[in-house]
Amino acid sequence: MGLLAAAALIAGMSVDGNVLSWPALPANLLMLHAWGLAPVAGWNHPSWSISAEWFAYLCFPLFAFVFWRLRDKPVAAVVGAAAFLTVLYFVFEQVAGFPLTEATFRWGALRIVPCFALGCALYLVYRKAPLKAPWTASAASFALMILSAALGLWDGITVLFAGALILSLASLPNARAGVLASRPAVYLGEISYSVYMVCVPWKLLSINLAAKLTDAPDKQLHIFVWLAILALLPVVAAVSYHLVERPARKALRGMADRRKKSSSQKKSNDDTPERVFQS
């Protein structure tokens, strides 16, 4: 993002001042920018949710402590999680003055807590018994979620329907998933994280270039230009997936494997004198 923004400035293009916010950089690098530690939503803004997930993973022992004790009462767990989400959403909006679903670099870490709790509760339902009519449940959940959003109903309602949709889709065995289990669909799922991560950089680069090439005033691009930008997003994400995400994942796992191997060798060497003495 920094290189793209710098190149855009050199080329005489306009860049939002928050994109190169140096005060926000340390929190971004440490994945703490959804914890209220970044002054503005700078750099790659969608990554706030990765910071929020990091917070949830660190808190997972607490979630596990609560929900493992409810493993034989999945319905009670879901009801409790839904009630917690409802209360927190209501109280937060009264205190903060804006919905919790709009929290990003401010209170984004709190935003994930009720959804993470709901996910834990829904897993208990799935663990007990996946839904018996997953396609019907998926269609109903999806329709209700879209209807709730279209009618502008309270965000908590839409989020709860989204949770029901996830449970319904999780209950679909691959043999019955149809097009959702096809190779193109699975591949789109594999690169979905990269789609999310390159969305803003690609938007910054493509819109500025398109506006410059077409002399579009105030970046008012033609609908077909917008469609082309949107269609190329998965292509850019695929490049990012194969050049950045997969190699990085492989490197991190390699580090873990080397540490494990080194630890095993050290333990083996430490045990050698004892085995010799015993023999």
C-alpha cells in the first residue's frame, strides 16, 4: 500500500491522507489496529478485521472455557450467545453513538466478540447433529438475511441470520453441495482471503489508472470500466495468493517444522547418556 500510494503521488494522482498515516503504522504492523491503538483507518483498511480475529484467537481459551461446559446443551449455548449479541449491540450503540457493526479501527476488536461467541455456540449444534435439511435451511437463512438487510432492519437480526446461514452451509456434505463443491468454487474459496486483502490496493491502483487513461472527471468511470475492474479483482487476488499467501504460509510452517525437528533432536541427544547408562 505504501509503494502504491507513493507511486500514485509521484504520478500526480490524489491519495487519501490516511493511507500513508505514519502514526497508524506501528499498530498496523503489530496487528493491533482494531484495538483502538491506531489514530486513523490507515494503510490497508480491511485488515482491521484480521486484527480483530487476532484478538479473538488470543481470547479463545476463555471462549473454550465457557462453551466446552455447554457442549451438551447446544441450544442453550446458541440462545445465550444470541442474547449476549443482542444486548451488546444495543448497549454499544447507546454509548458510542454508532452501531457496533460499523466499528473498525475503533472498537473493531470488541465487534468480533459476540460473533465469535455465536460461532462457538453454532459449532456445538453442528457437533451434536448437523442440520437434516441443509439446502432448505441455507435457502431460508440466505433469503431472510438478504431481506433483513434490504429492509434496513436492526443489524443484530441480519447477523443472526448470517450465523444460521453458516451453520446450514456447514451441514452440507460435499456429495450434496453441488456447484459449491466444484473445483472453481473451491478455488475461489481458497483465494478469498487474498481477494479481501488486495481489494483496497487494487481499487487504489485501478481506479486512479482508469481515471487517468479515460480522463474521467472526479473519477466518474463508465459502468463497463467498473465491471472490468471488478472482473479483474479475482485475477489480481490469484496472483497475490500464489506469489505471497501460499509462499508465506509454506515458510511459516517450515519454520515451525524446523523448530519441532530441532527440539526433537535436542531431546534425543539429552536422553542418549541415560540410555547408554541403562544399557
